[in-house]
Amino acid sequence: MKYLFIILGFIFIGIGAVGVALPILPTTPFLLVSSVCFTKGSDRFNNWFKSTKIYKNNLKSFEKDKSMTLKTKLYILIPVTLLLIIAFFMMHNLIGRITLILLIMIKYYFFIFKIKTIK
């Protein structure tokens, strides 16, 4: 079972790394899942992951005290919001459009009120 968690950890860190370059993929959720997998899989891989630059830049402050810098928040919010707005205008289904608006509102609510902003 530990090997499965380690393999999943590497898969999710790979997807998260791609998400750094592509605004289509959110980086932080994949890295959080990767962190959980490494924690359950092996202390050695968990320590390695926490020493990587991608962890330190994107997750360290969030995992420590549920906070992010304003730059990190904007780096996540802006591209995803733009993609959701494009999807909104391309979609002709009313329920789909309402769902997209709700997603945008929920996302901003959590980033503004639930995740602290640090300097």
C-alpha cells in the first residue's frame, strides 16, 4: 500500500508541476494531494517533497497555517477565472452557466475569507 501512495504522490506532483506552467490545471490541489500521498507512503519521500522548490513556493505557507501570499492567490485565481468566464460565454445551457457563476463565487469566497493573506 505504501508503494501505491508513493506512485500516486509522483503522479500528482507531476500534474501539479505541469499546472505551474499551464493555467488550465490548478497547481495547489494536486500538490496537496501529493503531499498527503507522500506522507502516507514514506517519511523519506515526504521529507524530499517538502525540500523541493515547488513545495516551498506553493504549499509551505498554506499547509502550515492555511495562508497564501497575495501573489500566489492571484496566480491561482486569475487564470482559472478567465477560463471559467470563457466557458461561460461558450456555454448555451442555463444550468451550466449558473453552475459556473456559483463556482466563481465559491472560489472567491474561499480565497478571500477562508485563506489568510500573508506578506
